[in-house]
Amino acid sequence: MIEVYKTNILKKKQARRIKKQIKNRFPNYCIDFDLEDCDHILRIENFNDILDNDVIINMVQKQGFNIEILTDEISIVNI
């Protein structure tokens, strides 16, 4: 499973701290940040089990950051 989150994490140091905290709790998760993206993306992969979104969101919010799941939106254009 892959989940993508929108955050307000701006600095690499902050991202490293969050990544370390998540890895300590979920060592099998692959965690990556794209701070250059306008949504300051946190991307987490786990192919062994379902991601625990509630715990991830809670962990990031406890560090004082905003986080929300980015949903896949498909735009349908009528021509």
C-alpha cells in the first residue's frame, strides 16, 4: 500500500525528525519526503500490511505540523 500526505513540513531537519519517529514505530515502512512539491509531500509505502493512517497523522500532528491524506482525484471534462 502507498499513501501520500500533504504537510506543512518545510525543512529537511524537520522531515528527518518525523521520518525517524515513524521508522522507529514502523520499521517496515519506506518513507520519503518531497519538500520541493507545493504540497510538501510525505510518501509512505508498505507492501506487507495496511498503513496505519491514524497513527501517522497523530504522530505528525503531535510534532506541531499539519498533515492530511491526498486523495486521488480524477477530473472528468465534458466535451
